[in-house]
Amino acid sequence: MNILITELMWEKGIKNLTDANFNVNYMKSLSEERNNLLSIIHEYDALIVRNKTIVDKELLDKGKKLKVIGRLGVGMDNIDVNFMHKKDVKLVIAKNANSTSVAEYVIATLLEASRMVFQANLSVREGNWLRKEYTGSELDKKTIGLIGLGDIAHRVAKRAKAFGMKVIGYDPFIAPYENIFSETKVEKMEELKELLASSDFVSLHLPLTTQTRNIINKETLKYMKSNSYLINTSRGELVNEKDLYYSLESNKLSGAYLDVFSSEPIQQSSILLLSNKIKFTPHIAGLTDESQNRVSKIISEEVIKVLHGKESQCTV
């Protein structure tokens, strides 16, 4: 059987697939060549993607042999899951495989915002010795607000508490009978505006849906403290980027750490790049060697299971 990989995958996973005697075609830039992908997908029994390959009705109709799609991560906004089910194609995701990496990235942004180590380093290299200007603040007793309380947010909460932070959370999709708040000791906020108004740092941990798109916008940004920071490691479309820019430039909040954007790579024409109050990274929050080895291992193993007619615990 044939397996097509259209985006970056660590060698460990590719080796697992070839060792299982599958024919593997690794084309890590194929997500950017839509017509080429559509012209060859009929040859493959399995497709492995990240977040840039659009797995829609057109692709699924052409992929007549497809039995399983492996998603190197957990986000599914690039995949038509409902149509996959109609086509009887399985979807396996890398549950929790990069959660620790993303959580540690969030903690890194908290520390960077508080102590300005990077900027101080540049200043000293330029011959300055500006101790007063680089006097920072402690995380102890500061409040971090988590919007969305899945596995990543739980790990952020645990680490933030180790710094003595107060952790509050908002997630309208948690059912009353679930014990998430009691288990994590996160203080529950009933309203989004309540969380925004109470937080020194706001971190987004939501999937992209019709309900969550632009959840951070001109109206919700009004509730944030003027000295607070926004952190987004989930999906760029959760934030109205123009509204964020104008809020920052009018000093309605102190700064933002963005790892994801509505268009990736970020366009040089993006209004966000005009702000010095935003720190950018190229969608790397979940990218560590450890996490990507786990992601690749999980997806390769689960794809193999499905192709061998076995059940996968990572099926959506």
C-alpha cells in the first residue's frame, strides 16, 4: 500500500512506515502544490498532513483509495471531517503529543514579558547599561487567564501555579458534569469579559470553529487591562488582527505574543508587522524535537493500525 506525506514529518515516523513495508512518498512541500496533489492522490491509501494541506471534498473525491488520513497535530480546521466520515475514511490525530511543548512556550512568553532578557541583551551589546529601564516584574501573584481548557491549558495551569500565579479559566463548552475545574484548581469564569478584565496575561487554547473565529476582537479587547498581554498559540483566526493592532497602538494593552496568524507565513503587508508591541514566532510553539518525535511516532503507528484493519485510539 502507498502512503503520501505532504508536510514536514520527523524521520522516526517515516522510518516506522517504511519498516512496515509501505511505499512512502515524502513530499514535504506538496501542500503548496494543490494541482499536483490532486493529480496523484488517487494512487494512495493513506495521506499524512499538518495544517496547510486542505483536505476537502474535492481531494477526498479524487482520493478513491484513501483509507486513512494522519494529522501531525490535533487541529482539524483544514480537514472536512464530516465528508471524510461519509467517505468512510478514518482520521487519526496526535492526541496530546505536543502539549508540553506548547505549554512551555507559553511560560517562556510570560518570562520574556516580565524580565525582557532579550531586549536587555541587545542593549548591553550596544554599549548601554540601563538597569532602571530593564527593571522587570515578578510572575508571582499575577493572573493568567486561559480561554479554552483542554490538555495544553491544563499543562500551562500546572506550570503557572509553580510560579505562584493565579490561574483563571473560561470554557463554555465544558459540560456541568465534567470535573475539569476542580481537578486543575483553575478558578472558573462564567463570562469571557470577566476573564479578560481580571487577567495580566490571556492565553488562547481553542480550536477554530464558527463560534471561536474572531473571539478576540474590538469589543472583547476593550475588557483587557492596559498593562496586560495576549498570547496566541492556537489559530490565527481566533484574533481579529486589525482590531488587535489598533488596541495595541492606542495603549489598551501592553503587548502580544503571536505564534499563529490568519495567513501563514505572515504576509509582509500585514498590519501586525507595523507594531513594535508584538513578538512574532513562525508557528513553532509545538515544535520541539521531543514533541515532533512523539507526533511522528504516534501518527505512523496509528496509520499502520488502520491500514492493517485494526482500531486506533486516536481516531476522531
